[in-house]
Amino acid sequence: MQIKGSVALVTGANRGLGKAFVQALLAAGAAKVYAAARDPATIEAQPNVIPIRLDVTRPEDIAAAVAKAPDLTLLINNAGVSGMEGQQRGISLETLRHEFEINAVAPLATSQAFAPILAANGGGAIVNMHSVLSWINLPDTVTYSASKAAAWSLTNGLRLHLAAQGTLVVGVHVAFVDTDMTRRIEGVPKASPHDVVQRVLEGVINDQPEVLADDTSHQLKQNLSNGVYLRPIS
């Protein structure tokens, strides 16, 4: 599908990758961008950007967002959370539930809610942000990796489910991106948010069902058949 003239909604749009998506969509000619965040006051005011209050874990917020965006053609499920701190000391079930709710359940819930609108508007596209940690674990990413693996699987199922209505479902894999979420992580390469979103939007334009948004995601996917997920990775 084309970005120019599209009407997009970005979750987690007030900072980091979400904010970069908003700017890239406008630069690519999107007619309108619904910028969703738990606090819409944190969304930068600019032409063709409509702030929307959206806590992706609240069904009532999702329903309200659907009512406000009947012209939607592109849904970008970007909102996510990581509770990596302290997991080397033990796996937290509370953290697991929290991450699953936001990283896996919420993208499915928003996609299902907006699917009829996308169908009515010609099919459109859904973008779900995954991670290379959908494929591997690090010592402190056990629950986060599990939530992203679930999101990857749900995206693959959603792609099959929505194929009949002509909706493109794009899964995005990327390693560390230079955002607030990775600020405490040092000594690793980090992709720029601008580069990541450009690759994602190119993938949407080219109807790609999967986007590998950096070199690390390319390398890891090539090594899945070699059992890279079975070996410790430093």
C-alpha cells in the first residue's frame, strides 16, 4: 500500500520509535496521523496530527479510538514495555503478565478492533513491532523475549486471518534501537529510530509481510536453523 494519502494510527506515539513513526509518516505524505498515547498532552502539536488517548490495555480506550478513526488505513502497533531489570535474580511472573498484556495481547486487541475499519477502507495494513528477542533469550530478557515470541506468533496468525479482507500484516524484527527503553544498555550497537521507521515504511509500500530492520535481525534469522537460540549469547 502507499503511505502518501494514507490515514495512520501509531500507538505509543509520544516518544522514541513511535514519535519517529509520526514524523516519517508525515514526511512520506500521510494525509492524517492519529498519535495515540496514554496521555495525549504529551503528543507534539503539529498539522495533520490528531492526539488520541489510548491505554492499549483498556478495551474502552481501544473502542473510543476506533470511534474516532473511521477513516483509518494503516495501524502501527508500536507501544511496548520491557521489565528487564533484575531478571538475572529470578523470573518474575508479575513482569511476565505485564509484558504479555502490553506486548502481545494489546496488539492483537487493537488489530481486531480496527480490522473492520481497514476492510471498509480497502484493506490497508497493520504493522506489529517485534524484536530479535522474539527468537532468542538473554539472561535478563526471559519474560520480555517470551512476550515478543508470542507477539510474533500472533502476527503470523493474524496475517492468515485477515488475508481474505486484503489487509497486509507486517511483522518487524529489530535489535536495540536508540530510544529511552535502551538508554541503560551500554556497549551494544543501536539502530537509529529514523532508519528503522524508514525500513518499515518501505516494507509497507512494497507489501512485505516481514521487515528485518537492522543487520542484527538479518544475521539472527539466518542462524535460526543452526540453533542460535540454544546457545548463550553475550
